[in-house]
Amino acid sequence: MTKDLEKEVIEKIIPVIRECGQMMLKAKEEDIGSKTEEKGSRHNLVTKYDKLIQEKLKKSLSEIMPDASFLGEENGEQPDIEKGYAFVVDPIDGTSNFIKGLDTSCISVGMTYDAKPVAGLIYNPYKDELFTAAEGKGAYLNGKKIHVNNDAIEDGLVAFGTAPYNPELSEKMFSMVKSYFGKCLDLRRFGSAALDMCDLAAGRTCLYIEPLVCPWDVCAGTIIVREAGGIVTDLDGNEIDIVTKTSIKASNGVAK
Ligand code: IPD
Ligand code: CA
Ligand code: CA
């Protein structure tokens, strides 16, 4: 597939991701709050909307690109995405925000080729913000080109994730976050890894860090940040492996 085709695929996904956003906006409080389930830990919740949106995306994406594999957070069995094209999907990123009515959640659709992120869409229906990127074609917010900012760490906001489903990492995480608190403008914990990456790409923050994330949390965000001129590595500065869980450090390239 050529890069132009990746752009074409994005165009075809846009109406689908917007419809999924409408499902989030119309979600009924009683369906969200009282019908949550736990996945492995009391921190990790799932609602019927996570499942409905994933089903819708799985069906629509298979019509758009029948040969691509589908890796979704709410899948039981996960396909091997090492070779060829795959969609890496988080139907709702920021589920606890969604349950609590914080209006800071999104739908994240990444596309990989041989396990490298090549295109991505992230939609925040509450702000009607649609972020898109395809490799070599730049990153966009509602069709307008975006770029990371130039903030040095002293002048910039640092967003962090708490890796809430891995409490064994909390000491390491809070000591790292504390060291940033000493040097940055201020810290932010928004509750959606995908939106944290979009905020960086849009020049709102200078850094996003988290000690453990899953492929669907950061696949689309990685290509969006890179196409906006930012850098994405693990916390040790190594290339991230999108197929497995990883730590993450996304920066504007200036803030350290
Ligand atoms: C979570 C959110 C959160 C991040 C976690 C993710 P979910 O995703 O992105 O901000 O700290 O690591 O797992 O569970 O809401 O899809
Ligand atoms: Ca997620
Ligand atoms: Ca999710």
C-alpha cells in the first residue's frame, strides 16, 4: 500500500470514528454507571459502550481494509500483527473518565505495517477534535496542520499517566513524576494516554510519560506525535515495540 492509500484509508475511517463519537455523547448515564465490569483489577473497568464501539469499528474497518488484522482492547484472543497491515484500536481511551462524566475520553484507531505505526486517528467527541496522521504526510487537528511546541522543560506542561492497572510500578512512577515536578512549569494527569499524545502533538504540553501502556493506548498517538515533529521512545530512550506493553516518553524534542 502506498502512502496515498494510507491517507485514503484515513478519509474512509473519519465518518466511522465520528459516529462512534456520537455513541459516546449519547451514552445513557444509567448504562454507563451501573453496568460496568472489572477486567482483572478493580481499577480496570469496561462498559457496554467500550464493547459496542469496538464491535462497530471491527466491522467497519474490515469492510474498509479486509486484509488488515484487528487488535482491539476488548478482544478475547489477539491476532499476530508482526507482518502486514493491522488496525490497533482502543474503543474508549479514558474509560474511567467516561464513567465519571469527566468528558476527557476518545476513540483511538491506529494502523500498523509490519508492527510499525503508519497512520492514526484519535477523536475526542466532547471537544469535537479529530486528530489524524499518515506517515510522511503530517499531523492534523480538524484538517489543520499541527506541530509540537518549542518549550524547554522549565516553560512546559508535563502530562503523565499513572499506569493504574499496574500498582507495582507506582513508586517508580511517582518518583519520576516528582523529579519532573521540580523542573517543569506544572504537571497534568488527564486520564487518557491517547489524548495526552494529541495534546503534545498540538503544542499544548511538552512531554508525556507513563511507565506502562498497551499497544492500543499509544499506537495512533505515536504516529500523530511523530508527524507533528515530536519524538516517541520508551522511558530509556529506546524505540518502542508497539506489539507489546511498553513504557513511553513522548516529547517535543526540546524538553528533557
Ligand atoms: C488508560 C488511560 C490512562 C492511562 C492508562 C490506560 P483505558 O486507558 O489511557 O490515561 O494511564 O495506562 O490504560 O483503560 O481508559 O482505555
Ligand atoms: Ca486505553
Ligand atoms: Ca480502553
